[in-house]
Amino acid sequence: GQSLEQPSEVTAVEGAIVQINCTYQTSGFYGLSWYQQHDGGAPTFLSYNALDGLEETGRFSSFLSRSDSYGYLLLQELQMKDSASYFCAVTIGTYKYIFGTGTRLKVLA
Amino acid sequence: DAGVIQSPRHEVTEMGQEVTLRCKPISGHNSLFWYRQTMMRGLELLIYFNNNVPIDDSGMPEDRFSAKMPNASFSTLKIQPSEPRDSAVYFCASRTSDRGWETQYFGPGTRLLVL
């Protein structure tokens, strides 16, 4: 079967750094993506890692270790607008994405 | 670019009625996905089209669900007859097969409530 695990909820204060972990067990692996979804909104793409290492995009960074079947999303200089759900997703084929159950991030003032 | 467009944004219907959800992908994108999102099951892929052809419909829950893509700019997801357990948010997403293929662009979703 396919499974992705991520924490259900994370709380942090404005200006802090938070890391959201994702471990996966899938039958195939092309890459690991991260999506952000605000309440009532649509998922929006944040990052994609196909190879081991760190990818940085502004305040957000994403890391992948294929040997450990593990990745994380790092959010720096947290802002109130970062309060949302964050989903990791594994691409197991050219089109098939398996999404995690999501991590709800609460940013406190 | 207008992004992925879905209609209606909200739909309330009674059990047994036919429901049709519509999607217009981003111009130039040749891959289209229909997803369903619920609290219990998260985001699930229902069907995937490539170049207007259904490639994988293994996620379609039952024969009550059907999807079509008559051309590159339009797709429908139909539920007939609808049941209360079909209540969910249905997202359409599109992507290119060129550079940047790993990014899916989601529409705003259709919130379906079946009474």
C-alpha cells in the first residue's frame, strides 16, 4: 500500500521557524511535492524535490532524503498568513500523486 | 492567465439527483486531474486525462461517477444518482507536460452537499 505520514497540527509564533516532516512508504517514487491550502481554498504548489538535498524558495525550503524516505518543509520568518494546511505529496508515476493527510499550521501573534 | 476555472462553486442537491461539475483547465496544459477531498480520506485522485484521453480512472468510486473531456478546454465530472456520501469538495487540476510538469494547478473547487 501507499502511505504518507505527517503531523496533524503544528503551532508556532510569528517570526519563528517551523519544520513539517513527511515520511512515506510508496511503491514508486519520482519526487516529493509540498502544497499549501488555506481554509476554503485550493491547494497551491510550493516546492518539488526529485533529488536528495535542500531546495530554497524565499522563506520556504524543502528537503528530501530518498534513502530515508523522508522529507520536510521549512518555513522561516513565520507570518500570520502562513496559517494554513500543508500537504506533502509523492509522485509515484508520471501522473499519480499520493497526498498526505495534511498538517495544520497555526501561527500565533 | 485566468487559472483553472470550476463551476459551480457550491452545489446543494438532494439524494438521487444528477450532479454535473465543470472544469476549464489552463490554456496549453494537456493533463487534467479530478480530485475529491474529504476530512476522512483527504485528497484522492479520481481520474486523470492526458491530451483529452482518460488514462486512469481507477479512483472513480463507483459506476455512478463518470467524467469526460470532449476537448482541451473543457471537462465534466458527473454523479448520477448522487448520494449523501458523495458530499465533498471536488477539485480539478491541470498541468503541462513540458518544463514545470511537476506542478499541478488547482481550481477553486466545487463544494458539493448531497442531502
